[in-house]
Amino acid sequence: MDQPTVGILHPGSMGAAVAACAATNATAVLWCETGRSTASAARAAQFGLTPVVALAELLDRSDIVISLCPPAFAEDLARDVAEHRFAGVYVEANAINPTRVQRTAALLAPTATVVDGGVVGSPPVGGKAPTLYLSGPADATARIEALFTDTAVQTSVLGTEVGKASALKLSYASFQKTSRVLVALAVGMAREHGVDQELIEVASRRTDSYLSEPQYVAKTAARAWRWGPELEEAADALAAAGLPPEMLRAAASTLARWHEVKDDSALTLTDALDVLSREVVDG
């Protein structure tokens, strides 16, 4: 298979580094310099990307286009591409929800083939090796796999259904990024009372991620009747320290949905998740 020409929209810290990896198996990697900042231009130059003046030129020359931009701009960017009737493979690699990805696929469907992508990990520089999860038509995902062969970007195909890759990305991000915010709140509360170092010492005794232990959800559900009020108390302590309490109040509200399974030792993970989602439907 001939090496493709690739367009990157837009070369941010992740996009530029991913594009540089794609250059290993591409004829050229293009980016559109019109309307972009001097920081973007510097990044593109650093990674050896080829500038073009107009989006139309990038789309006319590219066989594959990779969209990596802030989530708020993803659909507007896809609409701009659709207006030019791009006819290649469009990799929607932004952190947007599956419904938005499917909407993008429908928008571009008359001419382009859309591959859903989700990058998990840090930009591929300095020895970092993120994984680009893919879902969509098999021939198109195979082309993206080939594009990143023998590069720092690992690929993993989740199937042919557009939306799966984005669902995995956001599922992971919902834990990973929220957990960082919780760390800030926990350490902030502890610092207010002069016990932040002790908190870190307590936490250092356990290094596993709760995300790798989903079976613990059932125990959480059974204990929710006690944990909810505890988090409300913690929220009050945050507020008293001048820290935002809303996240812990939201967690307490989630725990309240498990009121019917109080102390149920026979509860399974499936049972707990069913109760959680049934409350959303019924409520």
C-alpha cells in the first residue's frame, strides 16, 4: 500500500506529537497555518509538519485527516471538512461523547469514511507511548493501524461500531481526571488542619487503583447509606476551608440512589449498576 498523505487538525501538544509519529509511515503530514497561533506554528515546525495556507488545500491533498482539538470545536471543524466534501478517512480523535461522534460520522458520511478514535495516555514524546483506540469500518481502521506501525503510538481496534473508542476514552477519563480533582480537595482539606503529610502517608499504603477493582462497587452500594452522610460531612468541611464542596455533594447524591440495597451482602456488581441506572430512568 502506498504511503498516504495525512492532515492534522490541529497541532496542539497531543496532535502535533501524534502527527509526528504518523509521519513515519506517511508521504507527508500537513497542517493548516491560517488562523493558528505562533505557538502552534512553533510546535508544527518542531515536529516537522508541512504547512499549507488553506484548509481546502490540506483536504485536497490528504488521504487521511486526524482531528485532535478541544472538544468544544470538534463538530464545527467536522462541518468545515464536510463543506469541502473530503473523500478520505477522517479520524475523529477528540474527547467527545459517542453521540457526538456518530453525529459527525453522519455529517461526513456522503463522501468520507469516519473512524472513531480515543487517545489514552500522554503525548508520544520522551519515551511516552499512548494508545490510540479505534472503532469503525475494518478497512479504515486497518489503514490507521498501518499508519502508526513501529511508532510510539500504539493502536487497538475495538470493533466496527463508531462510538466505542470514544466511550472507552470518556469512561477512563471520567475516573482518571475526576480522581485528580478529588486529590486536590482531600489534600486541601487536610492542609487546612495541618495533617496533609499524614494523609499522604496513609494513602501511600495503598497504591492500587479502585478502577481496576470494579467488584468493589457492590460493597460501596451496600454501604452507601453510611458513606453518603459521611461525604456530606466532608463537603461541609471543604466549605468551611473555603474549598468547593460540590463534587462531594454530587457523590453523596449518587450514593443516595442505592438506598434500597442497604447492607445487602449478596449484591453483585451487575445488581448495583442496574439499581444505579434504574434510578436515572425512573427519576
